[in-house]
Amino acid sequence: MRLHDIGPAPGARKRRKRVGRGPGSGLGKTAGRGNKGQKSRSGYSRRWGFEGGQMPLVRRVPKRGFTNIFREEFAEVNVAQLARLQESEITPELLVERGILRRREAGRVKLLGRGELDRAVTVRVHAASASAVRKVEAAGGKVELIRGREAPDR
């Protein structure tokens, strides 16, 4: 076998179908669009959610809930992620430095309790779950809550 013997597998390369090119092509006259009607016309496209005049799903389903304008967004960090760090004092800036958080996420950080910790660390975050605080303190460390807003998220 030589390099010039190698080619694509049979059926791997399919020719483009040219429609509307005479009766002999098999796709002449109506070009696979059927007879008349909106779908046969050029430039045809229905708007998003259109269901042929039937009341669309988005309007059949009732409105629910609201958006709380005071909602606070937190970047979440688990105890297991802290266990991989060698430092004894952990801050949001350090988490960004080590690639655990992205810079734009690090405005407000919440510590969550998934995973285990085997050494004492001091963690400075904006919020922490009860299980996360328990695990850090059980390992001999402490969680310090940062008060106020270090970076506005609105």
C-alpha cells in the first residue's frame, strides 16, 4: 500500500444535493418543498414558539414567581477544594490565585461542606454553611466571615 492508494472510506464523502435543477435530477420543479403553502415560499421561517395558530406553550403555562432584586450571588467553594491547598490562611484572593475561582466570581464567596479537611486552616469568606464551619473547626481551624461588600456584584 502506498500513500496514493489511501482515500476516504466508502460513503464518507457525500455529494451536495442540488435541488431545482430539472426533472432528471429527481429534485426538479418544486425542489422537495411540495406544492404551494407558506413553507414552499422563499424567505419562510416561523417565529420562535409559533405553533401554527394554536395557543403556544409559553402562553398556555401560567406565570410564576418573581425576581428578587436583593438576591446575593455567591461563588461556591467546597471544603474538599481547600484540602488541596497548602496554605494555612485562605482568602478569596488566594482562591483566585490558585485557579479555584475566576476573578469575576470572587466578589462574594461561600464555603460549602462537601469533602473532608485533615489540617487546621483559617478561612476568610463572606458566608459559610453550618456543615462547612463544623468540618473546618473539627480539623482545628476557624472560619472568619468577611463583613460588608468587597466587590459590588450589581
